[in-house]
Amino acid sequence: MPPSPTSNQSNPPWSRDELVLALDLYLRHRGGLPGKNHPEVEALSQSLNLIGNATGVSKNQSFRNTNGVYMKLNNFRRWDPSYTNSGRTGLAKGNKDEELVWLEFANNPERLAEVVAAINANVESGTTTPINLNEEEEPGFFEAEEGKVLTRVHRVRERDKKLVKHKKDEALKKHGELKCEACGFNFSKTYGADIEGIIDIHHTKPLHTLQPGDKTKLTDLALLCANCHRVVHSRRKWLSVAEVKARYQTNRL
């Protein structure tokens, strides 16, 4: 008999967004995990279903049921020294990203709280409707360590046509040209004066600060050539514009 639509076998692996929210719940009940019928487990299940809908992963209202949430909390025990130091192991099977999420957030509660708040706020506001951003699926493009929801919010903001135009106009008025802020590349100087206006816009604001309704300032945006913009997103912990610039200057010598 094929698995039912609500079975764990039919669901995709947990995303980083989901793991971050689950880790937050785990750490709040580290000494004694809540059962599958606990109100907070039920609330998390509902939040994960919203994320599944918002990111286009699932339209199934039981996408992440309470039993699955409870099992995921037990998966985190295998990475928790306060649990394993006594010889216990927790559930062995789990997502490959669980350890990475643990290492990134478990010992940084303030950052974890900020990321959790940003994910929940953007999902609940309905600003994460699935959009056609093929780069997210391309080799070499890594979603942010904060997960798919905030990655999409980031990408939407840096592709806002009005903001892009205003940022380019500002640069032309101030500097008389459009050039990459990391490597200095200028498309019109390289390919001819008739090649104008080609430059990528990168949103530099930290993802955990992206709240629905916030206005993006021009100072939040940077001009990058396509190569440098790609380098920013070439690893799970995105590089800053300053880091890309330093790498370029070091390796071109």
C-alpha cells in the first residue's frame, strides 16, 4: 500500500527554516521535551505547515504533523552534549543539516531568537509567496544559513525594479558611472559606451533584520558585477561585499 499523504515517507527532508524553528523549541525545553500533544508542539506544527505552503513545498495541511515535530526534537538530542555526555544518544536518523544548524545557532541564543522572529513574521505576513527565482536551484547558489524564507525575502528586495533604478540613478549622479563595488568592473568601459546600465544590485542588510513592511534604503544596496554577486552567494554563509573585495584584491596579484 502506498504511503498516505501525511506520512513521513511522502514528505521532503526538513528545510533549514524548519530546523531552526525546531531547534528553538528544543532549546526552550532542553531538560524535558514536550510530548506530541503539547500546545507548543502543535503550534510549531502549524507554523511549519505555513512555511510549506509559503515556499511551495507542500499544500498539505498535515505536512509536518505533531508526531513528526516530536521526533525531530528527539533528533536534536544526538547533538546536545548535555544529553549525550551521560551516555544517551537520542534518535539516530535525521536530516543532514541538523548538526550544522546546531553548530550555527545552539550556542548563540540571541541570534537564534532574531532569526526565528524574522522567519515567523515573514511567513505570517504572507510575503513569502513562491516566486520564480531559478538561482535558488542552480549549482553554486547557496540559500542563506537562515533558510529559504529569508533568502527569498532578500532576493525579492534586491530585485525590486524601482529600488534598482533609484540605486543606479544615485550612482550615476554621484560617480558618473556604474561599477562593481567589489572588483571595480565597469561594463560600458569594457564592452563599449553603448552598453549601459548593466550591473547587479545586492541587498546587504542582515537577513535576521528583514521584517515585513520595512522600507529598503538605498544604503542597504550595493552595486556588484554578476561574477562578484555570484561569489557572495557561493557558500552557505554568504560573503560580505568587503570580503569579496578583499579576496579579489588578494588573488589578482
